[in-house]
Amino acid sequence: MNFFRKWFGSVPKNTEKDEDDFMKKYLIVGLGNMGAEYVNTRHNIGFKAVDFMAKEAEVAFETVKLGALAQVKIKGRTLLLLKPNTYMNLSGKAVQYWMDKEKISKENVLIITDDLNLPFGTLRIKAKGSDGGHNGLKSIQTMLNSTEYPRLRFGISDQFKKGQQVDYVLGNWSDEETALLPERLEMVSKAVKEFALAGLNNAMNNYNGK
């Protein structure tokens, strides 16, 4: 960059574009609740997903303001993996803070959350949508004053009896689900990377329903 400025007084436009592309940052937010009692619950699939990605990249989370953060570099992109420590119903506070701090636009944010309306392990990526009664998404929607932000929903199915929804969502995975989780989390990781490297539409086309 200094070479161009020294000899030509300015930087070629496509060089600036390449630099901008290389420096792109993404905020990947896994929703969940802090505390050992929540670690293996269905509602904490967002935490489990970003934990998987951090382990895969051999990076560690650090305690930061309003959460825990890990940084993953992939082909010129920086993925900031965030686990809010605000508890689910105040997740938006952490999301807004780190978007502002890192100057990340809504288009470069991806929220990973659980979804009762999808079969276990099924992925659905969307560019926008309602909170669907999910307290974490409701908080984010309120803080951003928008429903237009990318989210990746992970199916936890709805195999519970009437009146047992809270116990089911905050309950631990079954043995069968636990055995299948590693493969499903690997699929989430691939989808997140596709989102960062190839864009939202490609991620939706290649991973929705998988």
C-alpha cells in the first residue's frame, strides 16, 4: 500500500477493494445461557456451535465485556465468535455492543439459535424474520430495532408433551441426539464459513434443510 502511495500518490480502486475484502469482519453469535447447569441443554445449541468452531480452529475464548469472545481467521476473513453472558433474554445488549465496538454491520452478523419448529439437527438460514417467540431473538430485535439480520436456526424438534415446552428446551440432549451432535455441529461450522466466504444467499442455498 505504501508503495502505491509513494510512487503514484493514490491507491488503485481495485487494490482498495481487495484490502477491504481481506479485512472483512463477521460477528458470529451463539445464543445460550451461562452456567454449568445449561451446558448440555437444547437451548444452548448456539454456545455449543461456537465452542465447536473455536475448538476446530484451536483458539480459546477470552472473557470480555458482556460475554466471551474468540477470533477465527479464515481466508482473509475474521470471524468473531461471541457467547453473550447476559442470559438469553438480554442477548441483544451484547450483540449491539460488539457490533458497535468492532464496526460490524447487520449484514455481517449471524445469530445461531435453537428452533422447536425444525426436526433435530436441521439447519435453516434466513436473512430476516420474526423472533418466533424466542427470547434471545426478541432481545436482539429490540436492541437493533430491526428484524433484518441473518440468523441460523438449529432444529431441536418439538418432542414434548403439552405443557412441557420449558422443561424440554432447558433439558439435556437425549443420548441419541448427543451421539449425532458432532456431525451436526460440523455442518453448522461449514454453513457459517460459507456465510462469511461466499455470502448469505450461497449459505442458504447450500445448507438450508441439511
